[in-house]
Amino acid sequence: MKPFAEFLVEVHRRWVWQVGVGFAAGMWAGHRVVVALTAAWGLPAWTPTLAFVLLVPGWPVTVVTTYVQGGVPWLTGRRRTGPEPLTDEEFSARVAAEVAAAEGLTPAEVHRIPRAHPLHRSRVFTWRNALLGGVCAFVFLVSVVVAYLVS
């Protein structure tokens, strides 16, 4: 299979496009709620703009987190098409075999990153961090608007 076709298969298997579209729809709905609340409660005119500026960085973070983490755990467990995902050891062995074949080495001669190594899995793009970033953005928006209204 060609590399781009493999990438597209992975994007679909990991629910990346579904999460990206879902987040964009949620972002639009959230922005519409902020616009409605701004009009109803007499919030500052810049509130929807600030909300949009805080929502936009969440989209790529969510999409990258979905790809890095292999999908959304509470969604991908429901319905799975295609083969089961490889375990860390199977994936590492497959990569080592491919590198070895390309470089003319044996799989034992190829360095593998051990499971305990900090580079083994991403520690930045986790669901915990993505959700925490969203909560922090919401708290920041509310704090700035309240501070403006109080002053």
C-alpha cells in the first residue's frame, strides 16, 4: 500500500476525521451559545471573539491527540473494523524488521525504544492534557469577562 493510502487508513481507523468534524461542530455550537449569552446578558462585545480565539487552538490539539493516542477510547471500543491494533511489542518488532530490511541489518541490530523510555509514547498529547486545556480556556474566558464586568 502506498504511504498516503496507509495514512488515510490510519486516520479513519483512529477516528481522526470524525473527532475533527465533531470538534468543529461543537466549536461552532459553543461559539453560537457565547454569542447568544453576550446579547442576552449584556456581556462585552469582544466576548465572542475571545471565545473563538480560545476555541481555535483546541481543534488541532484534539485532532493530534486523537491520532497520537490511537483514537478516542470511549468511541473506538464500541465498533472496530479491520484488524486489531498491534501491541507495543508487535509494533516495535514490525518497525525494527522494516528498518532492518531497508538498511540490510538483522532486526536484533536495530535499536528499539524501551517501553519505560520517555519517548516511547507521547506524554504531551494525552486526553487528560487536552481536556485540561479546554477547562483552563473556559476558566480564563469566564475570569476575564467577570473581571471586566466587576471593574
